[in-house]
Amino acid sequence: MKVLSLQIKEIALQGGAHLAGITSVERLADSPPSGNAETLMPGARSVISFAIALDKNRTTSFLEKRDWKSHCIDRKATVQRLYSIGDILVQSLESLGYRAVNVNINNNYLPEKGAADITEMTEFHPEFSHRYAGVAAGLGRLGWSGNLMTPEYGALVELGSVITDAVLDEDPLCEQNPCDGCKMCATVCPVGMIHPGESQTVRIAGITETISRKQPNTCCWIGCTGYEGLSTRGDWSNWSPYRLAAPLPENKPELDALCISLQKSDPQMQDGDNAFEDYRKTVFDPEWLYYTVCGFCRSVCMKDRTERLENRKSIHHSGTAALAPDGHHVKAGKNSIKVSTSFGLEVVINPSDFTDINRILPSRGKNPLDREVLRELREYRSADKEFQELT
Ligand code: SF4
Ligand code: SF4
């Protein structure tokens, strides 16, 4: 199978992947449940793991709060390319008589007891972990953040996986972990998900990875979805213009309950066509905005330590985000204010942007929460009320 294994990786690289590797399913046997390829394909024998590096300049502009959308556009195009590479691999394997599955890039989670749908989930363990596959296929190792860190591109990669029943030759593991323990990932998480000092271990492919002790996954969900964007320091945020009225709870049951209540009132979750129903279909919708406001723990983690230091500085000096009348996220000005919404969140706006009611233009293609919040702001201004500062 040596020739086929080389051919398969070459197909991924020709399709636009920057990295490609192969692991046997046996090698993943000691990993947590998300490393079990048989969940998606009983009888699976091998996994092809592949990665595309994100655009560094666009990421830097994102971290500096100079430009929100370019990084969103890059991530959407990258995910589309990953799906396409996976499709080509599946076709190639099937044409030789093997079975193969192109694993969804995101938003597919193992069922959780008692959770009727995504809004009631609290663990968010993927059906199959691209990160674990990446470690086992030799693409990289888990960094302190828990993200896959590659020697070539740091953690600034998006990952894809194809599971197959073909027995392929596995690649050597990445012996040297590229994570140097700089802890920049911990300092740029607005919601304190990543502990800077306390650790836990994860076993994958015979390797014991030491990563940070994390807050419950609902903590990241709240920060990464953008329900709370402000850092605990209070002088910088991710790209979310939303704020919670109180600090995040410290215990899991309360964090989980808060996350569920926010998800239940999020208009995105009421949209029948949301990205959680069919991620692939949504990603290929030309109208859909790839709405990303965080991922700072990964984006900060470029290959070189000097870059990571610069990125941390950029984030900490980037200021905070506000919602603009056209649904764009912009940098908050000195006179920005917070306005209460009916979604359990406050929204930061620059009041001067909203003086003219006709500039508040809810439109298609924007994030549903932003759209509905803009509708409320429009109603508020139509009633000829001045925005009242909350604090
Ligand atoms: S930011 Fe530093 S500590 Fe965190 S994963 Fe990257 S290299 Fe490791
Ligand atoms: S994605 Fe954002 S909120 Fe989640 S752990 Fe990373 S930095 Fe923190």
C-alpha cells in the first residue's frame, strides 16, 4: 500500500492542502472517544489528515482589530477547500473499491444524554476529532491551548480528515512538540478558558500530551460564539460587540445553564437553515457570512515565538469591538456605549453611527443575532429615543 498511500497524500497536496499525513485506526485506539473513527465508519482502517494554513496577514489584521471580515472570508474559503479536498480523496478511494467518509469540518458533535438539540449541549465533543487525527498522522502535536500545533505553521491551520477502510501506510509521529510553553494562548482568551499554570494530560497515539486545564467547554462556547467578548481585564475584547451583564459564573452547572439560556434566545438557533443543521451546505452558501469573532488562542499561536509575542501585544492593544448599523463589527470609539437587548446581552455601539435611522440596515447575509439586535435598535430610534448608556 506504499504507492497508494503516497498517491493519496499527493492528491491532498495537489488539491491545495499544505500538509497531509496518514494514521492507522489502531494508533488512535488510546485516544479519547472523539478519536474513534468507527463512530463514523464501522470497519474503518485508516485516516488521512490534511491541513491548510490560514492567511497570516489577514489574521494579523484581525488580531489588531484593523479588519474583521477578511479573516472571516479566508476561513470560509479555507473550509470550502478542505471539503473539496476531502471529496476528491473519497472519490479516489471509492474508485478503487474502498469505502471512505469526508468528515465534517465543524459543528458535528457526539450526542449528549438529555440534550434535545445543539442549544442544550454542554460538552461539544466532536464526532471525530481532526486534532487527534492530526497528532496520530504526524502533522503536529497538541499545544498548551489544546489546538494542533504544526512545526511549519504553528496552530494557524484548518484541518480536514477522511476515514477509509483502505489499509494505508501510517506516517511517523511528530517527535518534537512545537509548543514552547509561551502561554500566549492563555493570555489572549477573553473568557479565561485556558489556565496559564495548571495542566491535564491527553493520551493520543501512544503520546501523553500535557495541555492546560480548561474551563468547561461552555466557557469557550460563550466566548467564541461571541455572547461575551470583553476580556476580564476590561480594556480589550475579541470581535464580539456583546457583553453579559455579570461576570461569568465559576462553576460548571451555572456556566452550562447560562450557555443553554443564551443559545435558546439566540436568533441564529431559531433559523431553520443554521450552520448547526448542515454545516457543509451552509459553508457553500455564497450569501452566508462566516461569522468568527474569536479563535484568538489559535490565531495568536504562529510558528515563531516573536510572532506570538507580537500577536499578544496586538490583541492587548486592539481595544474593543462595537456593532455598526450595517451589521459590520468595528472598533469601539471612546464614547461607545452599551445598550440592553432582549437576548440576555448588552450590545456595544458607537452612538454617532446611529444618529440617522436610515443607516440601520438589517439585511440578508448578516449574522442573525446582529440582524435582530439592529432591528431592535431601529425600533428604538424610530420611537425617537436617544440611546441610554447602561453603565
Ligand atoms: S501560544 Fe505558546 S503555549 Fe500556547 S499553544 Fe502556542 S506555543 Fe504553546
Ligand atoms: S476560541 Fe476564544 S473563547 Fe475559545 S478558548 Fe480560544 S480564545 Fe478562548
